[in-house]
Amino acid sequence: MSSGKVLLGVLAGVAAGALLGVLFAPDKGWNTRKRISKKGDEYAEALTEKFNEFLDSVSEKFEEVKEEVSDFAEQAQAKAEEVKKNVKTAF
């Protein structure tokens, strides 16, 4: 199981627990709705932050792979030119 799925499951569990805790707390309706809204905003902000971190890590990995492929292509081209030069000098 990927860590992203585990993190999402934990966040969903925490959100559900917080929501149930607020709903069953003996408080006035307007105050309860206000608390639910506030918690929802906090969780949305946290989830957005985690998602942005995930995108950053994916972008970094992509750039690393892109550089490796570019280096490999340059090496392959250099080898091809070397072989081409060797073939010309052989004849």
C-alpha cells in the first residue's frame, strides 16, 4: 500500500472523528456549524499543503529522470559518432 493512500486514510479518519466529536458535543447549533466550518478549513489547508509537497516531490523526481535520460542520450550520441569515425577510418 502506498504512503499516499495511508496518509489519505489517516486524514479521512481524523476528519470523520473530529466531525463526529463536534456533532455530538452539547453546544448551540450556530456554534457547532462554526466549529465544523473552521475544522473543515483547517483540514482542507493541511490536505492542500500535503498535495503540494507531493507535487513538488514528483516534479523533482521527473527532473532527475529527465537529466539522466538526457545524459544517456548524449553518451549514446557520442558513442555513435565515435563508431562512425572508426568506420570511416577503417575504409
